[in-house]
Amino acid sequence: MIMKAILKNCSWRAWRVWQRNFDVYRQTWKINFIPPLLEPLLYLLAFGVGLGSLVKDVQFEGAAVPYLTFIAPGLVATAIMNHGFFETTYASFVRMYYQKTFAAILSTPLSLEDVILGEIAWGATKSLFAGAIMLAIAVAWGLIPLAAALAILPVAFLAGLAFSGLGMCFTAVVKNIEMFNFPVFLFITPMFLFSGVFFPLTSLPGWAQHLANALPLTFLVSAVRGLALGKFHSLQAFQLIGLLAIAVVCTYLGIAGMKKRMLR
Amino acid sequence: MTQPAHDKIISARGLRKTYGGLKAVDGIDFAVQAQECIGILGPNGAGKTTTIKMLSCFLEPSGGILEVLGRDASAAPRFIKRHIGVCPQEDNLDPDLSVAENLRVFARYFDIVGGEARGRAEELLHFMGLHAKRAARIDELSGGMKRRLMIARSLINRPRLLILDEPTTGLDPQSRHQIWERLHRLKSEGTTILLTTHYMDEAAHLCGRLIIMDHGKVVVEGAPKDLVREHIGASVIEVSAAGDGARRFAEEKGLLHEKTSTHLYIHGAEAASLWPEAVRQFGEERCILRMANLEDVFLKLTGRALRDE
């Protein structure tokens, strides 16, 4: 019954929420561009140049890959995850809780379903922007071929939907903004470290590999690296389907949770 | 705005909203006709805001029938929300956008875009006396300006019904009168208005008809003047520092009265004619003769006990 009501209340009007967020983003776009631009540069400098001088080539699918080339797709994937997840957690929470923006929109023809869909689509857009900036740097640096980078863009949006949806599920239940520290330290940070961004998962003990293989970021790192290094197989295709499934399920749960939170 | 005057804008029958065991709205019946200005009064927790949230399709009723603009509120929320304007108690302007952008972005939610949206925004900024502030940020506005912008925003879709939850709470007298003046103009243009307020003078000034709610129910309904006449009379004698002697005075004479710990209030049609006697009895400095007002009605019907929020 809940599912039927949610489906009935979803509409194209979600686009209006996306437009609102885009309008705000555009006003301060110069500032908005700086973090996603600096972030990859700092990472590439620290891990690639600093750590990379100590690390020899990495074995990937039977080929020796320079360390910087190996981690660049992983850093792209991390940026995609972070920007989607942080948008629908901290930023959406501020709009919902402090600014009452959602409540204001609810007095227009939009439904809460529209609002949440629009927020998640916006989070995915932020993922796409961050991925695109990072890819531009990687292409300029000669780490990812241009054609591969273009193929990664739709993946960035798809994964953005998954991580934004995931974020929205937490936003629906946290009591206050400080509580986001829990998913960040228990979920986002471990994924950053153990999803194959910095080292092949085969270096981990067997049980840890199983655990790591179930992480959403592992799906994304694998798919992005597969596209970047020309090793995209059926496993990566399944991992993309997995991300799509996460996006659908989390969007549904996020909407259901927000309805419970806001429309009591 | 050319609906026939008998057009029913709101019709509520047995309307209820319950939270677990709490009956926030407990079976209320009321109707609002086109071009009316109706006020809902009541102490905190009486159910005013819950009623308004149901009318504006923010909350679904737990029971009863609620029709707004002839459509069922649970079945047609998008239709209803498209044609009403809502100004909630709490300012929820968009702090990420300028004053004019607030209106333009809000218009877009109603599919009012481009030149039409800009024109509508300009018009409303003039109407609400905010045009000089059109480029300002929201946090640069005074409380009164924010309130006026909230009302401007709720008018962006040219609503047939305007719902205002405590439109002037916390404002200085100048700002209140400025808002009243705008609401009068809207009334004269034919907009149906429903508002809640804690200010009796506001209710008397703006509303043709009032509903007083308490404990989720409608206590009484009527025109402000009729309510005062029926429940209090024309005038009231207030006796200060009134002790038991004052109570006996009122009881012996069989007067309609209310005794608080410090004051005696004498109501009823004969209050004015008793004035000389009251002055003889208690001394002129302790007696005041004044017109009966809505606050007398309100306190008589809902009591003087403080309410929890």
C-alpha cells in the first residue's frame, strides 16, 4: 500500500526541485568548483607522486600498471561517492531541518515524493560534476584516455543515484546533523580504504575480500577502473546493475523514511 | 475572482486528526463561503495549526470529510495546492536565494515561469512594499519584511483561498497594520481568507466570522460582534484588588460575572447601568467601565488556565 501511494505521488515535478538546487549552485559556482577541483589534485599529489615513488607497478589483470594509473580511477569513484552522499546527507538535512525548504515546497503542487526524488537526482548531478572535474584532470594528466572518461560519465550519474539514495536513507532517520558522523566513519571512510581504491583487493585475506566485494564502492571502483584501463567485463556489468538496484531500493526507502519523518 | 458568493470554498464534516491516543482535532464541522474572511481562535494546542495543515494538504485527516475548493483533500492534493496560498506560522523563506529569486523560484513550482513569473514577482513586491529590497538576502530582512515576503510568496499563484497561520505574531504594531491593510485589499478583491491568530483585535479587525476552538473541538462560531453581544454584553466593569466582598456584591445582585484572584469582571446587559453603584461600593480608582471585547469572550469560553504547547 505504501509502495502504491509513493509511486502515485512521484512525478516530473521533481525536476523543479533539481532546478532550485541548480539555481543556488550557479550563484556560487566559482566556490562550488574549488573543492572538487583541489581534492583530486591533492590526492594525486600525495598518493601518486609522494607514495607512488615508493610503490612499484601494480599487477592488474595480468598487466603491470603504474601506481598513479591504478589509483586514478579509484579516486574518481571516491569523488563520485562522496559528492552524492554528502549532498543528500548534510546538504539535504540543512534544507529540510534548518531552512524548512522542503516544508515550503510542500505548499505547492509538489509532493514529498517529488521533493525527495529531486534531491536525489540533484545529488547524482553533484556526483556527475565531481566525476567530470576529476576525469578532466586525469585525462589532462594522461592517466585516463578521453574516450574512457566519456564512457565513465553516465556511470558517475548512475552511481551518484545510488550513493545519494543511500544518503537520503540516513537523512530520513538521523535526529540531528552530528549523527551523520556515524555513517561517515562506519561506512564511507571504511569504503574509501577497503574498496580497492589504493590496492587490489586480492592483497586482503580471503574473508576480508568477501566483505570488501559486497561494498557499493567496490562495485564502482571496479567498473570505473575497468572502463579506464580497458578491462570492462561481465563482472563490471553486473556491478553496474548492482548499483542500479541500490539506487532503486535506496530511493524507495529514502522516500518512505522521509514520509514517515515529515508527514506524521 | 467571479465565483458566485454561495460557492463553498471549504467544507469540513466530522474532521479528525489523531496522533496515537492524542486527538489533536476531534470531529469539527465548519464551512467557508467564497469571499469570506474567517478566523480560527483558540489557546495553544487547541488544534488550529493541525486544522490548517489538513486544509493545506500537508497532513491527511484521520477521519471525517474535508473538501477544499469542492475537491476531497486526500484525493486531490495537487489540485488543491495549485489553487490555494499557504503562509505557515514559521517563516520558511529560502535563505539561499534573494528576495526576488524567492518569488521566482516559488512561482516555478506552480509552473509559472519566464516573463510571467518575473512580472508576478515584481507586482507582489510592489504590493507588499518590498520592491526596494528585491535584491536583498533573506537574513538582511526585518521580521516584518520576512512576514510580508511570506505573504507575497503565498499569493504567487493568485490563490482562490489564502490560508494564514498567525500572520502577525511577533511583529511590531507598524508591521501588523501594514499587513492588515494588505489583507483588507485582498479581501476587497475577492480572495477568500482563513487565518488563525492569538490577537483578538486582529480577529475582530479582519474577520467577518470566527471559530473558537479548544481541545480539538469547535467551541463557538459567529461574527465577532455577535459573539461579544451574546456571551458578554455591551460593556464590562473591571474591579481591581477585588476580594470576597466583591464576589458577594456580584452574587447578591445575581450578576453575570467572573472572579479571578485579583479582579472582578461584571458582564451582562446591565453592566453599564451598575456603574454608579460599583463606584460607590469600591471607589472610583478601583473601577473601570469599558466596552466588552472579544478577549472577554475568549477567556470566558476557553478559561484562564495556561496551556501546554
